[in-house]
Amino acid sequence: MKLGMFMMPFHSLDRSYREMYDMDTQAAIHADACGFEELWVGEHYTAKVEPISNTLQFMSSLIPVTKNMKLCPGVLNLPQHNPVRVAADVAMFDNMSGGRFIMGIGPGGLGSDLEIFDTMPKDRNAMMIECAEMVQQIWQSNQAPFHLKGEYWNHDLQKAVHPDLGIGIIPKPLQDPFPAFCISAMSPHSGTAALAGTKGWNLISANFNAPWVIRSHWDVHSKAIEAEGRTADPSTWRVCRSILVTDTMEQANAFLADRNNSISHYYDYMVTLLRRTGRGRIQALLPTESSEEDDVSLQTCLDSMVIAGTPDVVAEKISAFRDEVGPFGTLLMAFHEWDDEALWRRSYELLAEKVLPAVNA
């Protein structure tokens, strides 16, 4: 099992944007120094609590200050992006980072983003697929003439082309033929997870899912892969979890007992947001398959979605969790705001140095 980090990121409203970006940067640098192999960073345009609007722009600042981690958008919400722009920007990033890149994509899910980009009433899955396929077409040819015709985007480059001057060439990624695609899932028996299997994309399961939901992701994903005549490889599956590792149980218990801590704040936000958005989205937080929506609470989320304790305790819990949901290949530690910087820095260190080797042993 490999180790990475998923950074929504989620912050308190009383922090300035500069404070948020600085904390996210320091967390990424420290995770890289601890040996984390991947960093996934989310993007939203209309949420101060999730303040990164341009994932590639933020991650480009991490290229010179990290050494090992792959830097991955978690995710590029493709219905909000022009495919030509995506193809060129991602290719540029892949080259700048030396190929330390995985292509995280999604249809978008934050209501305020969907409203401002007018994608709420549209078929965002279809838009995502069309955009992703156009990006791949651009990379496969990467020079004019271009004729890309779809339901949502149309792009032609036929006339203003000067091959001898290099005019009409769109950047191509460093990775050949192009970076791996990956998509996140959150709903029980997710259609997105099945789509990923059909399309040959890798899968990430969210940290705000109980084990039964995560198990259902791999079930539908692997069945979709096998229906295409391919063999499902769980090493490509990433699962995100809220994890706190402390030197003593007293430290972990004291942190979680204070309901103002950053983990509780995060799950309280998720419960509140998903209840307000309706359309059954709270089902992602159901603690068991037989639970009702009214059963969801902050406490049920903490009980079913948080792993905390000393290295030995956390290693046992992660091993049991992996036995329950399936043999995922990469564990993504969810970023939570550094309300106690020393505690969180130590948690990263213990997870990488003590917990991961114990689980793998």
C-alpha cells in the first residue's frame, strides 16, 4: 500500500486567503518530506472554505519545493473548462513537473460553482466525457489542422497555421502517450465509479464515506472493468480517510474530545452542506447500508470515517478497514486544517514512518 494526501482543502472562515494558501503549501512540503507519494488538490471557484480556484496554478508553486510527490488535481471539473485550455495547461504542467502528474477529472459537484457556470441543468457527465475525449484527441495529434466537433464544444484550427514557424502546435504532455486519468466517487454504488471502469480511468473513494459505501465503489468499478474484458487492478484504486496519529492515546482522545477541532468542524460542514443540497446527497454519509437519512449526524461520521490513535492502533484499524472494503493500492490521508500545527506535523511523520510500514508488514 502506498501513501498520499487528499487536500480539498477545507479551512475556517475566519482565516485570510493568504493564511490558507500558506498552510496548504506547508502541509504539502511536509508531506513530501515525510515520503508521501501523491498529493491531490481540489478546486472550487465559489467557496471560501475551499479556496483554491485553480489547482494547476497552486500546484505549480509546489514543483520546485517538493521532490517526490506526484501533483494531482483532485479534480479538474471538466464541464467548467474548455478542452483546448485543459490540454495545453495540463501538458505544460506535466512537462514542468517532470511527469509528476496524474489527471484527476470530475463533473463538478458544488452547487454554487454549477450555478455560476450554468452547468446545473446540463448533463455534466456527458460534458466531462466529451471534454476528456477531446483533450486526448488533441494530445494524440497535437498539431493542426484540428477539427473537434461535439455537443458542447467545437474547435477548428485550419487556416492560421504556419508549421515552419511552429504555429498551430498545442503542447503535448511529457508522459507518453499522456497522464493517467482518475475520477473521484462519493455516492453508494456510484455510477461515476462504474463509468471510470468502462472508460479505463482510475478511481478515488472519498473520506466522507462509511466503509460499506467504499466497498460498493470497488464492486461497481471492478464489474464495469470486467464487462469490458479487462482485469480489475486494485493497485490503481485510491481510498481517502481522515487519520490522526499521535504518540499517545491521551493526545488523540483529548483532540477529538474538543468539538471545535478541525476534524469535527470538517464533518459538521459536510453534514450541513449535504443536507441543504438535497437530492439524496446525504446518502454518501449513511453509516450503514440500512441507515436512514435522519440517522446521519456528526457523531456517526466521526465513528465511521475517522481513524485516530497511536501508530499501533492506527495500523490495526487501517488493516481491518482494508480487509473490510477491499485491497486498495493507495491510502490518501485527508488534509484537515492545522489547528495544532505541531500535532498535525507529527501525525504525518508517524503515519509515514510507523503506520505504513506496519500495515505493509
